[in-house]
Amino acid sequence: MRGKSLAIYNFGMFRQRADHPSIQGFHDRNDRNFAAAEQSGGFVARSGYADEPGPPSWGRQVYPRFHVDHGDGWAPSTLSLWRDLGSLMAFSYAGFHGETLRHARDWFVEPQWPPYVLWWVEPDRMPLWAEGVARLEHLHDHGASAFAFDFKHPYDEHGHPTAIDRAALRQRKTDDRTRVD
């Protein structure tokens, strides 16, 4: 039996409509970012989107109360599972995804909410989009806890505050850089 998985839900809002030319750089990187995640050490699974090819959607996609519709009906968000904190953090801030994050200000409004939330999920269970939204809002409203946390205030799978092993993280980043994209 596999141990718990680390879930991440992230949510952003574009500065313009999704079809605006200023957002194209985000769209151009999207498939490559999904592929990089799926090839990354520690990746378990991700939710797809109901109206798109790819993995099945983990429930109906919903957005947090911070969402403001630009008339295009959606906002960028993802929901995925990872083996551990270090694997997810290494993927998030290094490699192609890390490069993409450095351009986030070009595409997204400065959030007045947490841009992502982490929590532990029981083995062989897929979290629902609505669960990610509820936990993101909880993190915003109440701060970090075992229920909803971030990389700055992490919790282990037993619900205890923990620290991220920075030496192991540096090694994972090095390992990921040696992979061919």
C-alpha cells in the first residue's frame, strides 16, 4: 500500500481575457509544463479538464471566490498529486516550470489570495476540484495548518509541522536539470 500523496491546487487570474495576445506565452508553455510534471520524479497524477483531451477530470472544475470572469468563462488552475514535498518543490521552482514562473507577472494579476494550497490525501484517493478550492480559501482565511498549507509553512503526512530538506531539494533540482526535456 502506498502512503499518502501530496495534493496541490493552484489558481491564478489572467490580466486579460484568455484569448488576448498578451497571454499567448502562457498558452505556448502549457503542454510542455504538463509534460515536464508528468516526467518529474515524485509526480503521481493530475486532473484533466472535462472539455479537453487528456486525463479525466476529478469532479466538476470550480473556482474560488476570488475568481473574476473576464467573459471567457475560465481561469488557469491545476490539481495534481505528488509523492512528497521535495519532489513538488523541485519541479515547481526549477527546470522549465521554474522558468515559466519567472514570467507569471506578464500574464497574471498580483494575487490577493494564496496562489496555491497543499494538503495530504489518503492513498488511492483523488481529490476533487471543489476540495482544492475549499482548502485554498481556508488557507487564505485561517493561515497554514495541517488542513491547508504552503511551502513556507509545510506539514508532514501525519499533520505535524515540518521543514523541507534543502540539501535533498538541491540534489533533485540537479537531477531534473540532467533530464532531457
